[in-house]
Amino acid sequence: MRVLDVLSGETAFPPPLWMMRQAGRYLPEYRETRKKADSFLDLCYNPELAVEVTMQPVRRFGLDASILFSDILVVPHALGRDLRFEEGRGPLMTPVSVDDIDRLDGAGFHHHLAPVYETVKRLRKELPRETALIGFCGAPWTVATYMIAGHGTPDQAPARLFAHREPAAMAKLLETLADYSAEYLICQVEAGADVVQIFDSWAGVLDEISFQAFCVAPVARLVARFRAAQPRIPIIGFPKGAGVLYEHYRRETRVDALGLDWTVPLSLAARLQRDGAVQGNLDPMRLVAGDRALHEGVDAILRSLGKGPLIFNLGHGITPETPIGHVEAMIAQIRRAAR
């Protein structure tokens, strides 16, 4: 698998590629499958439908990796927290209190997530042998932000304030999420995942002290617990918005590869690449725009990072308004690239 070769430190050119949120609303086949589920959560917990939507972009584009179709918030859901998704509003939960944190119940954790593990098993059987299967979880900090606010917010101020006012409770919440998230990833690997990725979509809202306490330390705990059980499985860490702290994040968490958001300068990305594989980091809006904006963005990444271990990806998830023709153009440009 070319993705695994790169994650081990090798250079492949043209680089392997996949896209975050590659199974989603920009695909007409996804929209048709989505109609068969009563809710987004039903889609996540239905192995037949989850396999179908996971496979769709692989069938259409021949990508080098497939990522499990699920959601980061199935972990708190499996710990007994309520969760629903509303069109136009996203995930909604009852905000967690200090007392609630002590009552998080993991007794039925793996039973609740059994449909997800079944999806992974079926995917590994159905995917082409050369296509890597990526399992994933949300990082403790990012998952905690939704649990505390009860919904998404622009700057996660509710979670940041909670962390400063209730440091002991926040530490307990992050440790609990780290431990259960590690178990979740271990079970995904046992079911057939070849790689795992940890999404910390809200790492960029933290100051330096908080970044260490709420982003780095919990992920380091998660990685250590995972590695004790699965020492050979590569881990991609994606602390979106980490900026100059990316290098510190890699060193302290000991992830194998860094997922880079589109704001990371390619000069910094090249320095980070000296210590191991990087993944990214095309601006998703360039993919929406297409034409010259897309061509220049792809070309800059290939020229700057193509001589080292690179997995080509977007700097965040593909957006619903992305034209399929632009995705095809991006893939064609990457695959016909010459050194």
C-alpha cells in the first residue's frame, strides 16, 4: 500500500492521495444513499449503508486510501451522552456538567460501537487490497468542546472558559476521552483498519499553555495507550490551526505523520517533513474554485513537498459545493506530475 510506504518514511511520486470528508454531500450517490437512513446517526450505525458511502469515492476516483464513514461524536454517545444532528445546525447535545463527567458510563461502550466495528470488517473485505483503510477518532479536546457547549461554536469559548474555571473536571474529561478513544481505535484496527487518524479540529483556538494541556497531553496519552496494544499501526495527527506548534505537537505526541491545514506555509511544511511524513494541505476553496487557483495550489504543494514523504490531501474536509469535475482535475494533475 503506497500510503503505508509513505507513512514509514518513504517518498512516492506522484504521492498517494485521499481527501478528508471524501464520502459526503458533494457526491450524488451519497445523497441518494443518505435518503435511506432516518438520520445521520442511523447512517453511521448502519454497516450496510456506511460501507456503501465509504466505498463511493473509492469507486469513483480510485483513491489510495478510504476513511471509515462515521462521526467523532460517537465516542461520547457510547459513553451515555445524548446526541442528535439537525439539518443546518449540526450536532446537538445536552451540555455536560462537572457532575456529569463523573457519571460517564463506559459499561456498554463497545456494544454501542459494534456496528462501527462491523463496518470496518466489511470494508476491509470489500476494498481493493492496495487501498489503505483509515480508522479515526476525534481528539479529546475537540470532542470535549462539543460536549461542553452542546453544539459547535465559532471559537469554542464555552469549552475554553470551562477549562479555566474547572481545571480538575476538564482534566478528568480529557483523560476519560483519551482512554476510551484509544480503545475505540484499537478495536478499529482489530477489525481491519490499516492506519488511524486523530482529528483535533479545534486545536487552533488554544493559547500555548492551553495547547499543551488540552491538545498535546491528552493526545500523547491516547497515542501511548494505543501503541501499547498496536505498536505497528501508523498514526496521523491533525491538530488543525496549530501553526508554529506543529513541530512541538509531533515531538510530544509521537504521532507518525502530521496532517497539515491549508494555513501552514509550505516552507514550514518542508521543515516538518524532515522528521517524517506530512499530509495535506490544499485549501478546499481552491478545489471549489478550480481552474488556475486549483492548478497553482496543487503545483505548489508537489514542488515543495514532492521530494519527501507526502500524502496529498486537502487542508480540511471537502465542502458540499465542490464540483466533481474539479476533483477529477486535481487527481489527474497529481497523477500525471513529473519530478
